[in-house]
Amino acid sequence: MQKNDILKLKNKDCEIQFNADLKKFCTFNIGGKSKYLFIVHTNDALIKVCSFCKLHNIQYKVIGFGANLLFSDKGYNGAIIVNRSKSFMVRKNCVYLDGGLSLGSLLSILASHTLSGLENLASIPSTVGGAIVNNTGAFDCNFGSFVEYVECVKQSNLTKKLRLKKDDCSFSYRNSLFKSGDYIILRVKLKLYNSTKEKILSKIRYYTLLKTENQPINFFSAGSVFKRSMLPPAKLIDELRFKGYSIGGAMVSIKHAGFIINYNNALAHDVLKLIRIIKRKIKEEYKISLVEEIEYVKYIYKKD
């Protein structure tokens, strides 16, 4: 693949980087370099870049804020496509949103239109697309609960837009149909409740404060490392006195045992080793097999 061929995609809706530092595109601040990186600002540009990669046999992955990702230290031997498509429309108590819109922007939009329901997700670093994929939740509120339908395309047929209703999306705890990676999310319709702007902003402030007080927001991390099991993972990790335990630059947060933080230029290798040790010890002591909530994005040994 010639560099000039890729540069033909560059325009106001598509930025292109070569050998891009993946640390800048995830909240963990960890990872090597991506051979190609595209930042797209419309759904049309998103589909165009995905189609180009597919045509030229370039492995690709679409991401939002990278808040749930751990990139390999070796980087990514393909194309990372960062979705920044942010269009939205409000009609009565429904909103129509592109997948690249941030949850922070969404909450501001909802507050200005006196629409309530998602305040519990305040201060979660995610895009709408990421919230759909992971069925992002907090304090008994899950994003998927408010979905009416998701507009998407399947990797196998990027020219055919699909509209999947909520029941077709297989939303469950931190999971959805889209977790498979077989689909690319374009747009979503949400249905919310009417409230007052004052009540909505008060809830946003409350849940933001809870997060600030209880989570290590001053450090790079990917949020909760493990999914809930029979018992909260953070409780088990705390009981085994893992708080403050570190390998390389990665450490189990002293503030919240469910978080692994990048406190000193951590490598993905450090995080993975720490995860393995925690999982093994939890299995030995409690007979519980923890499952990661974060996704490890491996290097691909393949030429495009």
C-alpha cells in the first residue's frame, strides 16, 4: 500500500496519521504505534475509510475514546479508526445521535432539552458508540435501557445500513451484540424522560462528585478492570491486600481496588501481568474466575 493512495482519503472529514502514538487515543495512556490512524468526523467518512481498508486488506478497528482499551506495546499493524462523528437531533423526548458524540456532550444536550435518564453516567469517558458496545452503566443505570434502535453496518456488507431494535441488540451486563466486532455503529435513537433542567443538573453534579470521591480520576486508567461476579471484584482484591501492589509502572489503585492505574509510564505488559496475578490469586482463594471488562488490542502479525 502506497502512502499516496491513503492520503487520497484526506479531507475536512477525515484526518490521517502514520505511525500514530496510540497512547494519545486511550485513557490508559499505554500502547505502541498504529501503522495508520484515521480520525473521521462524519458517518460517510467512517464507512468510506472502513471500505477502503477492507478493499486493500488492511486490518482495522473502530474506536471512540479508547476508555475500555489496552493497546499492545508493539502497537497495531493496521488502521485504527477514531470515530468523532457528532451530529444529533432532538424530537420531543427522543434524541438521535452519531456514535462519535461524547457522553459528556450528550448529557449537556439532554439537560438543555430537559430530558432525564442518563445522569448516573456523568463523567464516564465514553462516546455514544462505546456506551452501546459495552452497555456502559453506573449506579443501576445502563445505557442500553434507553435505546430504541441502533443504526449500523455489518463488517461483511458495509454498503447496507441496518436498523436494529433494542431487543435485537442483546444488551446485558457490560455486553451487547456489538461486542463481537462484527458491526460498526453509526447512529442511535434514545428515548428518555421529561424532567426539569435544575433536577437534571443536580443529579449530574451528584454522580460526578461520587465518582471523584471514590475513583482514581487523577491517574490514567481504563476504568474497572473486571466484570462483576458473585462478589464485587474490588472487594475481593481489597481483601487480598492488593491495593498499592505494582508491577513496573502499573499499580492497583489505593483509592479503588477495582482499578489498575498507569502511575509511572506503565507498559501493557505490566498491566497484563498484574491482571494474571490477581486472577490467579482470586481463583485460588475464592474459587471465582474473574473476567476482564477491558479489551486488550493485540498487535497483528500480518502485512497489508
